Amino acid sequence: MEKQTRSVRHSTEKTNRAPQTIFDSLLRLRYLFGLLAIVIVVTFNLNGSSIGMWDKYVSQRDDGKETDVLFGKDREVRSDEWLVQTPFYLSQAENDYPVINEDYSLNGQNMIIAYNSPVEDITVIGKPFNWGFFFLGRDRGLSWYWGMKIVGMLLLSFELLMIITRKRKGLSLVGSFALTFAPAVQWWFMQHVGDLIFFTVGLMVAFYHYFYQHDRKGIRTLMMLLVVIFGLGFILVIYPAHQVMLGYLLVFYFVGLLIHFRKKVVWDLLDAVLIVGAIAIIGGIMVHFWLVSKDALMASLETLYPGKRISTGGEFTFGKFFYFLTNWKIPFTDITFSNNSEVAFFYHFFPTVLLASPFVLFGKKNSEQKLLGRILMVFCLFAIFWITVGLPKELAEITLLSYVPASRAFTTFGFAACLLTIWFIAYVWREDVIPTWYKIVLLVVNAGTFAVAIFTSSMINYFSGIEITGIVVLGTLLLGFALFHQRHLFYVSFAALIVASGFFVNPVVEGTGAIFEKTLAKEIQKINNEHPDQLWLSEDELYNFTPTLGVKSFNTVRFYPDMKAWEIIDPDGTYEKYYNRYAHTRAFIAKEDTTFILDRPDMFSVTLNFDDAEKFGIRYVVSKRPLADYNQLNEAQFTQLYGPDNDGYRIFEVDYPANGQIISQQ
């Protein structure tokens, strides 16, 4: 009987180990799977851009397709992506990736600082997402960007969470998807948040393994190479509203690692070579960047928006700490009190971790296991202090926190709180230190906190009564699964939440036909090829359409103003308050006096009279208006070259009078 029991037990243990062995084998092949995923994305010319939104403005195509979207839907709210950043990238491809893209206004725009656009410059070392453009071309370069960034973030997040969870593989795998497909990352994927979270995770992994595997010289060298790449990338994002707070997180983390490994690491000559070499490379590239970009950088800092804004923190709003409660719904129903991107955060159970701190963070027992938890907790409290209390203006400026609006600090806090939550779950699964009665207290407090956050904030008008009940109950159940070691239930429920919140944010798109297959686009490029280097003005919402096509354009999206251009018609700076900003520039041409209108902090409209249009040298105009009606005034002569198409767009060539006579520029 005993022999039979042992046999059954042995058989059961063998059965239980089998899935784990298969799981381990699959994980060991994760880099191969990642490479395969990138190859598939590039081969099938896929990306996650919402450039299909251009169909709303320019619908007539030459390829017979109605849309390039294969899955999901375009996100109009992500105009920073489909209207600005992706056009920047495509414009660079049309112009062979210059540092100064001459198609943006009269004097061009520095593209190193323009949303990390691909440039043939040494600074591209810090932009691995852009490397594909140089050997794959325009469309598949964009595919590389999306595939490389998603796969790279998944792999790096897994490595970081293996560190944080002390190699708890299942939790690290689910957590890597939670970080990569976090709403905060997906809604801001091509912008600052997506970039900075990627680089921050990469630096955290590289720092740790540099110390942890210090005796392996090859690994040490590889980690320092990653520090150079990710460090450059982090710096060159040039968005201090997120950079500064994430920089503090990296400092907290690095100092904690130094203290932890101080007795285990024996510094040698290779360390000196690697550290000095990394500093020299990063420093040298940054000096180069300064020399080629200082004018653009200073112009950006001198803008009225956002360069002049100063934050002192202290904008406490209790409900905003819990806006992530909306994130499961916003991919399907737009938010009603803000916009989807502004409420997109990371999921976490920070209040629970804080209340459980006496059991999991204090005391000398398992002190080594608590290191990263303590670092993350200290940083979270630091971020909360800035958000809720703030600092005097002078101290805020000294600490650079003046660049960090409290509304942006929520994102970094949420990221750190997410990491802390995953660390906490791994710790309590390993060390069952929280009494059962206190776990029940934590569940009750969590339910109450979620309810109060919803009922005391704008979320109350976004959710139905059933949805509020579901959020409180299911959120508390998810926490209960974690606290009471129901691993499989936790994995399944958390994975479902991740899928709902992050997998449906961005569409799956084939190619860039939403721009380049348009009849209007092809006609613009045809005229531009016949008469290159002429200046175009695009009326209405097409202001960033023409430069995407490789056409020199008067009105575009500018990270900093073309002051030399505006001096032509505004030498005294009378209208500087309108154009001295990061700005979407809408422009029109008319016989009336030139006027400016500030539409919003990052957009203005200018109507140029014929004299000022001539001073700028505007040759072609894209408009829905019948501009040829102006011809009888003998102030400007508009010759229609195209249209109207299905959307009503026309292309006009404009000539200006000289001594009362119209003189053709041909």
C-alpha cells in the first residue's frame, strides 16, 4: 500500500512538473519568439498607427481600398501620433533622414528633437526603434518601429520583473504584458511615455545585471553597452515633464543597488574602462547634439507654451489616483470628462501595499528580499508628496521638479506603484506574513477606497451603477486572489483585465496607404516633382499632410517657431504670442488683412493677405474654396491645377502682381 502511495505521489509530481517544464522551455526561447514576431510584423507591413484618421479628411484613393485597418479602430484622440509624429517619420523617409528637414516652413525644423524622428546622425544610436528605417525603407521602417518597440518592451519588462519577483516566472510573464500593454503606454505608445518607460525599464535591467553578474566580464560589457543606448535614448526624448520624475526613480533605484551590492562587487580596471568609456560616448554624442541643435533647443525653451510653464506641484485630487479604474472601458467608450489618453494609467494596489508595509517592508527578516520593495515605496511616497503637497518655486526649480506638472507625475507614480504591486504579490506568495484577519481588512479598505474614488470624482458620471458595483467587487476579488495565493485565478483575471485595457487601444494597420495612396497626395507629389522646392500652403486641417509627402510647406506642426520666417511679416514681434509656441499651424490665404487667432495653447490660425503670402513666396495652395474667384481683383491670380475631388479639395498655383500686372512664376 505504501509502495503504491509513493508510486501515485511520484506520478502526480511528475505530472505537475511536466507543464512547468514545457513553460520553462518556451521561456528559454523567448528571444527567438520575439525575433520571429518582429519578422512577421515587418514582412506583412504591419503597424499600430492611427493614420487611417486621414481618411476622414482625404478619402479619395487610387488603390480601391477603403481602409488599411485590419483590426481595431483608429484613435482620433491620438492626434499627437497620426497627425504629428508618424507624418514626421514619413516625411523624414521622403527626404533621406536629414537633421534639418527643409520641408517644415521656410527654414526647416530640427528633427532630432521632433518626437525622436529618424535622422542619419550619430544620435540615432539611442533610438533603436528607428534603425529599421535605414535598411527597410518608409513603410517597413514604420513596421519595425512598432514591432521592435512592443517586443523589446515585453522582453525587457520580463527581465525586470524576474529581478523584482526573484525569478517568479509566471508572475513576471503576466506582469510584462501588464507593463507593455498598460493603458498609459498604449495610449501614448509613440510619444514620450512609451519611449521613456521603455528606456527606464531597460536601464533598470542593465544596472542590476551589471552588479549582479559583475564577475562575468562579457555580461558586464553588454550591460554597459545597453546603458549607453538606453541612456542616450532617455536623454534625447527631451520631455522633462516625464523625464525628471523618471530620472529620480532611476537615481533611487541605482543608489539602492550600489548600497546593496557594495560588499559583493570588487571594482577592477574593466569597470574603469567601461564607465569612463560610457561617459565619454554619451558625453561626446550629447556635445555633438548640442552643437547641431542648440538653436532649436533654445527656441523650444523660449516658447510661451510649453517652454515657460513652471510647476510647484501640490495639485491633489484623490480621485485622479484611481483614474486607472476607467481603463478597462475607455478602449470601447470614450471618457466623458477628459480624453482617453489623460486618464490612461498603470494598474496597481498601492494603498494595500502601503497598509501592509508593517508586515512586508519593515524589520530585518528577509532584508535582501525587501530591497526593491523599499526603494519603490520610498519613491512612490516621494512622488505622492510632489503631487499632493509640492515645493516652493525656488526649491522646485533647483530640484528640476518645476518641469513636472502634477498631472504628468501621476504617470510615473503609477508606473512605480505597478512595479511595487508586482513585487508585493511575489513577496506575499513567498512569505505568508500577513495575518488572515488583516487580509480581510485590506480587502474591505480596498473596496471602500475604490468606491470613494469613484463617487467623489468625475468617474461617477462615466460609469453606470452596475459598472461601479462590478469595479468594486471584481477589483477586490483580484486583490483577494493575490492575498490568498490563488495564483491561477489571479493570472486569468489579471490577464483578462490586461487584454481588455491594452490590446484594443491601437489598431493593426497594413502600410501607409491612408496617406500615400490618396489621389490628392499623388497629385501633390507629381506637381512637386515637376516644380521642386516651391512653397505650399494647405488650408483647413491638412497642415501636416503636405510635408509628409516630401513637399516644402509653409504651415505645419512646429516644435519651435520659425522666427526668421515670421520676422518677414512681423518684424516688431506684434503677433509673437500667437506663433512662439509648440504649435499646429492652420493657414488661409485671402484679400483681407493678415490676422492671427489662438485656437488653443498648441494651435493657432493665420490668414495671410496676398502681399504677405507673396513675401513668404507661397506658390501652391491646397484648399476647398474656389480661390479663382479672387482673380478678378487683380491682386493675385489662382490657376486651378486639380480638383475638386470627392472631398472638395483643389490645388491652385498662385501668381502675384508686379506693377499692377500678373507675372507668372513659371
